[in-house]
Amino acid sequence: MKKLITLSILTLSVLGAECLDHNGIKLNTQTNLMWSTPASTSLTWSGAQTYCSNLVEGVYSNWVLPNINQLESERVNFGETEVCFTPNFEWSTTFKSGTDAYKMDAAHVVLDTDRTNTNPVRCVRSNQ
């Protein structure tokens, strides 16, 4: 039987998405995505992948580095409102080519031309 945790409502967007929060782990009720607390340090793209795949937070495992669409799902109304958090240049698994990888700031998708740069990391998992 799955363990059910009571979560408090953090924010409500005009599109009806709610963010439920339990000890820093956030659940977007519209996308059904759970977001980890941010990593304590910035990491390279490869380091971010490893960090997320090894993360156990609360009772949850199976975290991954989000793709750019998952990060964008936190923005509604063309970036005017964030559901669970404001993206802060977090890495995504989405890359263009060679060493180019996409990340997300508060309102835009940004291309980082070097995956050896360090950037903030937030992991995601499905709430299934």
C-alpha cells in the first residue's frame, strides 16, 4: 500500500494548478510532477545527472534531471506565474548538440554552450 502524505497548499495559479509542499518536496497537481529541494551546490551537467539518479529525498527515490518541457511546465501565463518554484538556471537533460545543453531561468529557455559549467540543480519524478 502506498504511503499517503498530507501536503499543505503552497500556491494556486489561475489555471487551477496547485503546489503542495511537504518538507520542501513540491507536487504540481496539474502536471503530477514532484520536485526535489534544490541541490546544495551547483553542478556540471554530468554531475547533475548523477546527483538526481542517486537522490533519495523523504521516502522518494527514482529522481531524474528534468527535461526542458518539465521545467517549462512550472511557468504559466507566459512566465508571469510559477506554480511550485521559479526556475533559476537549472540544468535540463535536453541538449542541442556537442556540449550545448538547455537550462531554464525565470522566464526563458537558455542555452549553455558548455556542459562543464556549473549550474543549479533540481530533480523531478512522477507522482505515480
